[in-house]
Amino acid sequence: MAFEESATGRVAQEITPALEAMGYELVRVHLSGGASPTLQIMAERRDGAAMTVDDCAQISRDVSALLDVSDPIPTAYTLEVSSPGIDRPLVREADYARFAGFVARIETDAPVDGRRRFQGRMLGIEDGVVLVKTEKDMFRVPFARINRAKLVLTDDLIAATVPPAATN
């Protein structure tokens, strides 16, 4: 696991400036699999427009060339480039502010108020603490304790991501 964390950190450090120069923002780098690992690069457009297949293909070509030179992962791997999608993972503190008001599923590395899993409406983040309103309670989940989090696909989330209909 330590190797995976250090490898993904090196990959992120290596590709972030190139992605930003191309008009993208790195969302996540994830290495998974054993004998034949997959390196997932998740990015989004900085202008807020939807990611296209062409965007992913361009990132894949450019990132592949960078990684071939720097070789931060010593074994063979499959490169996968994707957009975060509508029910995207929440990985940066800014994600919790940006998607405040939407429902998220959050898992922590240790219990917070006696539990490790939370699902509820995020009310934002204050001083490194994510505010989550469940059906019954309000929880203050320290960002540093979050292992994994993602938006939950709801009608509100879909409505927020569908562009307005074109007028004739």
C-alpha cells in the first residue's frame, strides 16, 4: 500500500502541471490491481464544460508520453483516463464546498461519533470538518479521517448537471 501511495503521489506531481496547461484539473490518481495494475487518472475541465471522449484521449496521449519518460511506476500497467462522472468521488476539501447541498456517502478510517459510514446531505466544510446532515442527526466529519467519499446519484444531482434546454 505504501508503494501505491508513493507511486500515485509521484504520478500526480508529474502530470498536474501538464494537465493544468492543457486546461484540465486533476481529480484523482488511483493505482489498483495486482499482477497487471491499472493506473486511473481522473480529470475534469477547468472551464466547467463536460468532459468528452476526445478530452480523455488527449489527456491519455500526453500523460502517457510524460510517464514513459519519468517512469514513476516500475512495472507494466494499463493507463485509464476518465472524467469523475456525475456521482463523482470527493477527494479534495474544495469538493465538499463545491458540492454542498448534495447527498454524499462518506467512509472514515476510524469511528467518528461511533460510526464509520455516513450518508446524508453535505452542508459544506468548515475548518477541515465536513458537515453532514443525515435523516436523524448532524455530523462533523474531519476531512483528515475520510477514506472514501462520493456523491450519491439523486434527482437533485441529475437536475444540477443537465444543461438547460436550448431555445429555438
